[in-house]
Amino acid sequence: MRELRPDLSLSHGGNGVHAPAPPLWQQALSPRTRDLAWCTLSPALLAGLPAAGDSVARLARWPAGAQSAWEHWLGQADPAGLPATITELASGIADALPEEPGRARSLRLGRHAERLLQFALRHAQGLELLAANVPVRRAHGRGIQTLGELDFVWRDQGSGEVVHWEMAAKFYLMVDAGDRQALGLRGFVGPNLVDRLGDKLDHIVHRQLPLARTAEALGLLGSAVDRSEVYLLGWLFYRDGLVPQGLDRLGIAGNHLHGWWSTLDDWFARAGQAAGTRWCRLSRSGWLSGALLEEGDTEAADSLREALAERFADPHPDHGWRRESPIMLCEMEPAGAQAPGWWRERSRGFVVPTGWPERALARAAIAATAG
């Protein structure tokens, strides 16, 4: 897949009228820049955290001016000096971080997002990264117990405060859209049905954040942490793109990134009405930032529907994962008059196989009952 040449403009509009420029994580030419911008500049999922008893947990915040300065730096940075994408790591042509050649190349999406935030904390003005991905262990009579891992600890060079961040980059489909929203944040389910937003938050707030206040962590860091915060970002997806009322009562931010999820037939009924669009299947390695592709890497809705129907009907006994796993699609639009043949993401969502909504709702209900 070819990247855009640096001389191509991605501005929208014609006749001298230009729409507001897309954010850096959508419009940057390099996928390295887009991924890094998404992990550091995209909107937060939450406006607030649920009540957590005696916990001092808070949502992450950058020091005043630090994020805007970082955005300016990143917009001018040479992509060659930025962390590689998962695709590059998988091909073996690049290391995980430019300043740490030879480091293990984890291809997990969550680890990739952590690498990107670590890079930002190393380079952002006014911040000093003190520790990253540090295991905290406790010795006892039967040996050594690993209590957990501190994602990031950094110092605000302006105030002198030491801050602990626990990061998660997550993608959840809301399966409980009733008026009562009885499942709360557990009604947001991962596409593989393994986790839920409510459970993930509980784990971070009650298990991961308190780790920084243990004696073992203090011994590792050499100084006390002034505040612990949740750095949560990602996308939430709603049935057929219909965002329900009352999300603010769950703490969901009003400007959070969101998309749609649909059955194959419901998606195709809408796709057939969207004239002038094309589509792409987005592999997990590309879930972070906005898709920007040549026309040859996009598909028409008709052919894509046939391919998805074939996948969901795969009869092979060992291919249950193909039949049961949702597929992320991007609706694409022309990137602009000065970039002919290139297409930019307009919306994204999951097409789910038959039975997935019922399985997801059942999992969420069981989790809510157990919680």
C-alpha cells in the first residue's frame, strides 16, 4: 500500500470554500503521524468516572499548554523519526520505538497504543517521563508475587507534581439501548465479547491505580505519586448509528468518537443509499486512526456484501472465529480535488454476524448481575 506524497493537499471544498480541516489523526499523510496523533489528541471517551468509594481516581489531564505544544510539534515532525505502525513492525522493517532499537515488537493493539503514548511523554514539552511499564512485585514466604504494572509515571515540570497514568485504548459496541440503560457501562461490549467498558473501568480504578500507592511502588519510584489518573480513549459504536439519549448520565463525553454497528442486511440497506462512497475492511492494526487509502484499496458495497456473507457462512469446523467475529468497515469519501484517487474515512462501524447481538447482550447481562 502506497502512502500519499508530501506535496498532496487534503483540503476539502471547492470554489474557494474550505471546510474545517480534519484533525491531525485523520488528515496527516503518514500513518505513523495519524496513529500517534490519535493516541494523544483524540477526544476522551468519558467526561467523568463512576463513584469509586475512597478512591482518588480521576480522568487524565495534560498540564496547561502541554497538549497544544505537543500537537504543534507533531504536526511538524518527520514521520521517519516517529514510532512504527503495527504493519511495519509485523513486516520486520522497523523497531517499536526509534530511540529503543531491538525492543520487543508486540503487535497487540493495546501495547502499540502504549508505545505511542510513551513516545509522546518522552518528547512533550514540560513533562519528564519517570517510568513506563514497570512491574511491581512483592516478596513473601512462597516467593515473589507480581502485583501489577505501572503504565506511566511522569513529572509535571511546572508544578513538580508526580502523576501516574493507566492507559487503555478500547472499542465497544453498545448492546443495551433501552430507555432505562439497565446495564450501565457494562452494556458496552467488546467485539470479541471478552470485555465490557464497566468491567474495564472497575479494574483500572480499583486494581491498577492503587498500585502506585503501595510501598513496593514507592520503593521503585523513589518518590510518592501525587495523583493517579485514567487515560482512556477509543470508540463507541451504536446500533445503526443511532446514539441514545442519557449517555451523559453514564459519564460518556459529549464529543466522544462514535460509529455504528449493524447486521449485514441492515448495513447493506444503508450502504446502497450512499451514492459516491466506497468501503474498506479495516484490520485490527488500523483501528486507531483515520483510514486514508488509494481507490484500489477500497471496495464497492455490492462486492463487499458478498465477501462478508461468504465469511459469516464459512462452513469449516475450525473457522468459528470467522463466522462469529464482527468486521470493522470504513465508509470512504474522496480525499479532495488535489488528491485524486485517494479516499478518506467518513464513518466507521462493525458489521456483526447473525446471533452476535443476542450473545453480546447475554454476556453483558451476566456481567451486570455478577457485578
